[in-house]
Amino acid sequence: MIANIPDDNLIESQLSRLSTLASLQTLSGSARQVQNPTLFALSWRLLKMRSFRAMAGHLLSWKFGAACAAACALSMGSSAQAALVSNGLTGNTEFDGWVDLKAGTLTTADLTSGFGSNESGSGDGVLTRTSGSHYPAGSSLYSFSGNSTFEVSDTSALSDVNTVVFSILSWPNGESAMSIAPTLNFNGGTQAIAADYLGTQSYGTIDFGGPVETIAYTFQWDLSSIGDVIGSYDIDWGQIVHAGVLALQLESSDTFSLSSALAPAAAPEPGSVVLAGLGVLGMVGAFRRRRAET
């Protein structure tokens, strides 16, 4: 008789919490780690198997399994960075970030005249609302009455920009957060270049009359094939009504490399493999013992 094994509902509740923890980007002070959800997804599937629930009794405890999974996901790490998204760009880089975009941090006048980047480690990037009615509300830039257009600019960028990565932390109104996709101009021109890469990632929820999912939208431009030396640039986009803007990030480099926020997940480090291997071996041993007992 196996004792102290939680029922299916409790198992699913605990694993759901772990899966959510692994898929979100967890902020600790100014450092941020992106957790890899691969092992959690595997554990989720295994725990939904009826046979695994029986085998779990031969492990130290179901809590050990959860702790092992959490440790493994943390060791499948990533670089920490004072940023909304960890891009891991190579070469010489420049960073600008805008956080706490709400009342008390800036005013509507700041937004329309140009609000400088305020994240620690930022350069001299500027955010400007170029049209519309988004304003600093209680939790974000928000509009009740219509769409808005925005621009972020860096007029004293690196000596030759070869890639730019731009991230918007927002929540969608229905299926979208943007009315106009971001486009990039350089050296004072109006090239309106569309991004080459796009990725999205869930970033948790905020309380807006109930939990509302927030999403980090990341766009990257590969400018390495442009013959001109790029010394300044701006990015324009449109924000849809009732879709808030919580934070922004702009990062550039004089060398193109694909942002790690957009690249496939890296292979697990050796420590992660050991943890995963221990779990598999334990399961195999428990299964063999169970067969022997029957």
C-alpha cells in the first residue's frame, strides 16, 4: 500500500504552478533570469500518466520530485541582465530601458515632449508619444478613447549599428496590443524597415479588475547588410486602445547576433543533465521493483 501520495488534482495543481514558474521571467531586484520550461513540460506529461503516480511512492517523496524539477530548471540557466529581455548580443552594445511607465513616474507632458530612458544602466534613448491619447495611468500607459503612436529614438548610438532589438511589455486588447507593427528608420531617414525577427513571451499577470496576462513582444532588425554607417535610429509603432504599455527596452550592437530571447533554447548544462538523469533512473528502478512485487 502506497501512503502519502497526493491525488491527481493536487499533483496537477502543484505541477501547474511549477510550469508557470518556469515559463515566466522572474525579476529579482534589477537582475532577471529566464527559466527554461522544457523539463517542467516533460514532468507535467509524466505526472499525468497513471503509472507514474504509483511509481512516485518509491521515490523519496512527491515533494522531492518537485524540488528536483525546480533545481533542474534553475540550472538550465541564462545570463542575468538589468533588462526586460536578456538578448545576449555580442560585440559592443548599448542599452536603454523604460520602466514604471505610469502616473508618478512621468506626466502626459513628459510623454509628448520626450521621456528619457530610466532603467539602471541606460543610455540616452527617448520615448515620445507622437499622436493619440495614451497617458500615464495607475499601472501603465493607457488609453480609454483611441489608438496612439509612439517613437523610441537613439540619436547618439554606437559608431555603426548592425542590429537593434526592441521589446514592449504590454497586454493585448483582444488578440492584439499594437495597431501598427514597429518599423525602424536610421540616420534621420524615413526607411520604415520592418523587423526581421519577432518573438513573444508571457510575463505574468497584473491586476486590472482581475488578472490580465502581460506579454513581452520582442522585435529584432538585422542591419548588417546596409551599406551606410548607422549612427542614429528611431522605431515607430502604434498601440491599440485599452492595451497598456508597462515597460520598454532598446538594445543595439555593432555586431549582428540573434537575440537569445528569439533563438532556440540552449542545451542543458551538465548539472541539469545529471538532475534529469537521476529522476529517470529513479523511475526505472521503481518500475522494476513494482514488476518484481507483482
